[in-house]
Amino acid sequence: MAKPQQKKAFALRLDPAVHAAIERLAATELRSANAEIEVLLREALKARGIEVARTPKPRRGRPPKDG
């Protein structure tokens, strides 16, 4: 069974005003600041002509019954 891919974690230093703006935007979109940063990065990449495929999410819940 293949191990599901995990998100890459790394430290990101932001200007406090930028971080505050991201948190406000994330709150209006009902997202975490981390998810909002990912959305903003994807939008910026797409604007530059770089399409990034989404990694499939791991399946959740009970495994299907055999039989």
C-alpha cells in the first residue's frame, strides 16, 4: 500500500502587515491562513502561465467491505 503524500512544511517569514491581511482575507473566505496562502500562490502561478495539478486527497472513512 502506497504511503499518502503529505504536504511540504517549511518556515515562511512574512511582514506582519501582510500576515494580518492574509488572516483577514482567510476569515472572509472561511479558510485557514495556510490554505489562503496556498490559494494565493496557485492564483499567482496561474497568472504567470504555470498550471499546477492538485494532488489527490487521501480517501477518508471506512474502507469498503470485501464481498
